[in-house]
Amino acid sequence: MLDVDFAALHRWGGLLQSSRVPAVPTFPLPGAAGAALAGWTHSVQDALAALDADLDRFATAVSACAANYEEVA
Amino acid sequence: MIWAAAADAWQDLASRLEAQVAWLDRIDRGLADSWKGEAGEAARSTLADLRARTAALRLPATRTASLLRRHASAVSWAVVSPALAALSDKRTAADITSLAIPSARPASVRAWWSSLSGAERDRFAATAPERIGRLDGIPAVDRDRANRLVLQRSHGPGVEVLKARLTDGVYLLGLDTSGDGKAIVAFGDPDRSTNVLTFVPGMHSALDSSLSASLDRTAAMAVAASQADPSATTSAVLWLGYDAPDDLWEAAQAKYAHSARADLHTFQEGLAVTHDGEIGEQSVVGYSYGALVVGETARDAGIRADDLVFLGSAGVGVGSAADLDVDPATVWAASAGNDAVGLAAPSVKQLLREQIWPRYLGEPMPDLWHGHNPADPGFGGQVFAAADRANPIDAHLSYWDTGNPALENVGRIAVGQDRSVTRP
């Protein structure tokens, strides 16, 4: 007997799929500080993009598991 | 105006990341209720990793906003003082370049290590002990086993000290013999002790004969915690996981602390994820330059701790306890009245005006090399008692002497007996 509420799992999976991580603000700014900020912005953008992709994969997996559980049940 | 707008946008990003973390917490609670069993546990472990990676970005975003705001203020004076704006441009560029995204790996490492069979773990520890031994998220006993393999084939004065001190109940959680060397040593199993105290030493600390003194101090704090609460176990960990300054010239620079932030952050996270259940009281004690390491980590990367304790500090990188991103009531500091570190004035002029001129070695100064003295009541933390000594150097070295109230107070803080802490 599975101890899984697959209706709730569908709901969480859907919520996760509809979410997006926040975007990084981009500002072309002058001077050495502006250049440093551009480089740093790029690093944070990369980290957030990777996080977004992994969150998306996780959401897909949760939804797929919910569907599998439903089928088995 | 544009710099101020950029600052606001980064602050907004930090707020949205915080909201995202809260939302992931809600999802976690939902999954815990609706998905039992092994698969559900695995899903929550993945979610914990995603949460940690989101949370790791919040403080760097807050710090970026703070740096941009400071620069915006300097730029607004550019018409009156172009030199000030140029100086700020250079300083802001250096500060932004030093920012890093803290690793959120310990939770993933823990999940990976748990998924291995005993034989697989043995094989990893035997074939790659250097890597396993330093990996935050791997349990203390396994790290210790791997690091002892590395220790056996290493040489040098610090290595000999370690070999002599690694008795039963002492765990080697990190070893790096390159450069000045690094070592992380726990007195008591941090994964099974009720409380965990991490000690970050200061200038002159290295994997050499000086290691003995750092180990003695760490052991003394473990004993003090045990005396404060004999019913609980407290593991005290020496975290010499950074390249500490070798002299005063280097100690006046923050770059050694900058380099340590990400590693200290990750180490503290690792302690939490490998602990058997919740840690009772998790504290971090920063001494001398080590206090700056702790302060900058708390400010820029976040530090998992219930209490931050600063001893003999020349500033912790902020103007007040509230800037450390922790509850100021959990920030503790002590400095002997005649500690030599009180002479670490940002300028000769200040030193003459506030120390030498009024009297020979006056009261501790509020502003030091690396910010406001955390042991000054104006810092906004909690100040506790420490004994004076005959001369300023002895005063700086004596916080762990038997009978010094500073040591007893650190023991009380480490076990959560905040009300028993004595004040100056």
C-alpha cells in the first residue's frame, strides 16, 4: 500500500513547474566598478539559470511520479 | 542615480530570493505530508539542495546592493570631489570582484554518500582520501579515516603535532600540507555531540609548530563547555581551513578573510547536514584575525550558527552587529581592556588622538582596522567579561588561560547558557 497522496503530488508538481527563479538586474554602468558588476552579474545569471533548469527538471520528475503512482493505484 | 537604481534592483533580487526560499520550504512541508517512503525522502533531499542553492545567492545579492549603494553615495559627490569618486570606483570594483557564490554542496554530498554501499565508501576513501577527507557533507568518522591515510604519508612539524594529538575522540576533518598548510581538527565527534563549537584562529596560524597552541585553545573550549553543562556533549572544532596572515602587515588587509568566506560557510553547512538530528547549539568563535573571517563570512555568505563569538578582535568587517545578518542578541564579544589589538587603529592620527595622547594605552578604541570594535557596547552585540593581563601582548594571548572569565563565558555560550554569561 503506497503512502502517497498523488493528487497532492500533482498539485505540488504543477506549482513547481509554474515557478521561475528571479531574474538578475542588468545595468550597463561606467568605470571599473561597472565592469566588475557586469562580470559578477554574469556569474549570478549563470547560477540562477542552472538553478532554474534543475528546478524545472525536479518539477517534471515530481509530476511524472504522481502520474505513475496514479496509474499503479 | 543609476547606481542607486542598480542597488535597489539587487536588493529587490535578494528579497525575491528570500521569498523563493520560503516558497520552497512550503513545498517541502507539502511533500513531507503527501509523499512518504524512500522516493519521497529522495525527492525532499533534491529539494533541500535546490533550496540551499537559492539561499546561497541571497546574501551575495544583499552585499552587492550594499556596495552599489555606497558607491552611489560617493559618485553623488563627484562634482565636488572627483578624486573621491575615482577612489570609490576602484574600491567598489575590488569588492565586487571578491564576491563569490557560496557552495550549497554539502546537502548533495551527504545524499550521494548515503546512497553508496559500505564497500563503495571504503573504496572512495582508500583511493581518493585527499578529496573525501575535505568534502563537507561527508560524516566526521569517514573524513577522519580518509585524512589519517593522508597524514600517514605526510611530513613536517605541523604533521608531527597532529600525529601526536590524534588520540581517541579526536577527529581529523581536513588536512592540506601545501603552502602554509591547513588542518581541521575536532575534539569530540561533531556529528554525535549535542553542541558544536567551531574555532577560527588568527594571525600566525598554520600547519606548523604553532598548531599546538591552537589545538590547546580548542580543547580548552571543549572542556569549558563540558564544565558549563556536564549533561551535554560539546564538540569543539579547530577550523584552520584558510590561509591566515603571517604578520601585522598582512593582518591589516581583509583579503585573507575574503578568501576564507566560502569555505567557512560550506563547512558550517556541512556540520549541520551530517549531524545526527538537529544540533543543540552551534557556535562559531573567531579570535583576532579569525574574528574578521567569521564576520565577513556572516556578512557575505551567511554562516550557520546560533551564536557568533569574537575574542580580541580588530573589527569584523561591519559597523554594527545588525549588519552581520544574524540576530544581534546572538553576537558576543570580549576584549581584555589592555589587549594589544586595541592599538589597531585605522590611522596613526587616530592612534595618537585616542590612545597615546590622552594617556599611555587608554580605553579600547571603538574603531579599529576592520571596523567597529565588536567588544565596544556601541557595536550592538553582547559584551562579556575577559581578564586584563600585565601587558598588552599577554592580554591578547590569555583568553584561554585557566581562570580567565572569557574562557568560562565561551563555554557557557557554547551550551546555550546565555544567562550565566558574566559581563565586564
